[in-house]
Amino acid sequence: MSDTFLRDLPIIDPHQHFWDLTAHAAQYPHWASKPAPFRYGSTEKLFGRSYLPADYRRDTAGHNVVATVHVQAGWAGDAIGEARWLAGLREREGLPSVALGGAVLHRADVAETIARLAEFDFLRGIRTKPTQEENTSDDTRGRPGSMDDPAWRRGFEELGKRGFVCEVQVPWWDLPAMADAARDHPGIAFVLNHTGLPADRSREGLAGWRKALALLAPYPDVRLKLSGIGLPPGVWPEAENGLIVREAIAILGWERCMFASNFPVDSLVASFDTIYSGFKRAVADLPREQIRALFHDNAKALYRIGG
């Protein structure tokens, strides 16, 4: 693939975050209070500083980013407050292009929350984390708040009524539950974040990840974000990650995958240029149509981004 094509390739980044610790420190205690343990090691590099459109534009300057999808950033206790803040940010800064709000799907009041989020015309769905443990394998089924929970399933159905996308951040050992939810509720766009978190790069760990990801293949409403594949203590191994990317695409198909930055969180392991240049090299031998889909077209269609 030519260097010019890859350099000029339009990118829609379908997973990025903003937060303003000057105006809203209380809403982001995990970024403002103290550095916390994290799957990459620690959040210390990001602790105590805001991340806003000017920062994102600086970090992405070497690539042709034409639109973004903001994903809820953990605004404490008030999904509507974050949506309202993002509405003002979009008006002032022109970013994000569209967004995903926050909702706890097993809460009794989730239908009301989703209805209020739907009043914001730039919101395309929600992101939620229906898991107990990201770092230690626990494949226990039927936990309260999990994707097996009947209350969670009712909230999932509410998203479908609104035409909302449902994004989940779960490790690969929770994918049997995701597959069952996709089977039982067809027609709801269902997105797995961060490649299913293949942090265990042992032979056994990768075999488990592949087997779990393959459970999603029969369900066409499921998509995958190729992102979040850094490793502790803060590294982004290009050769290993290129293999992860190519295997994920082989399992689910290029039509259902999207590259994403997870910035600024993934700046804990690498620069935007390192990550996106690595993504480009990982798929440089694919046809142009498929490359463009992975970096732009699939996200444009799923999140209904104009232009």
C-alpha cells in the first residue's frame, strides 16, 4: 500500500474522551483525586490534568482525523450532566462529532435516563461496563448487573427502542454472556470495546481470547473496536498488537471492526502516532476498500456521522 494513501487516509476515531478538571474536577474523581491502579499500570501520567479538543488536535496532528466519537468518561453520578457539558463543548470547539453517553442498564430508572439522553441529537448510544473484574479471569455467569441479569437485558431492550448503540467494555471471559444477549435481542447495534481486553499474551490466554471472540461471529449486530491493547507497565508492542488486530479482523470480518484511539487513556502506553501508524502497518496489505472501512467507513455508518 502506498505511503501517500495511508498518510492521507481519512480517520474517524470512534473512541476518545474529554474531561475538564478545572471546571468539573468533582465529576472525575478517578482523574482528579489521586493516581489509581490501572490495567496499564497506573493513571499517574494523566492525573490532575484536563484533556480537551486542543489537546486532542495536538496529539493527532500527524493523521487525517475528520471526526470523532466521544465515549462517556466516567462523569460521576450524572449522565445527563456529561451530555449537557459535551453539547456546550461541541458548540464551542467543533468536537466531538457525536458521542456515547453513560447508563447503568440494570437500574430501575434506566428507561428514564435513556429517554433523557435521547433528547441530545448528537448522542448515538451509551457505553457501560457490566463486569466485576477486568484483570483476573472470572467467568461466573448470572451475576447481578451482568449481561445475564434480566434487569440488564430490560435496559438493553430500551436502547433498541431508541435506536441507540450499546457499547460494552468487558474482558473476553465475559463474551459468552455478550453472545447470548446478541442472540436473544437481534437488531440492537452491540459494540465490544478495546478488542475484548486481550491482556494475557500467553499461549493459553490468547487461545481463550480467540475462542471467546469467535462466539460473537454469528451475530451480525456485533461490532468490535480495535483499541485498548497496551500492556503494563506502559508499552504498546507493535508486532504483538499487529497479530492481535489481524486475528480479530479474521474472526469477525473487516466489515465489523473499527480502529480507535482510546485517547487520552492510551497515551499512558504510546503516542497517537505510534498507535495509528502501527494500526496502518498491521493492515497495509489489505485492499484499499477494507482499510478505508476499518479507519473510517464502518464508524461513519454505525454512528451516523454526516459529511
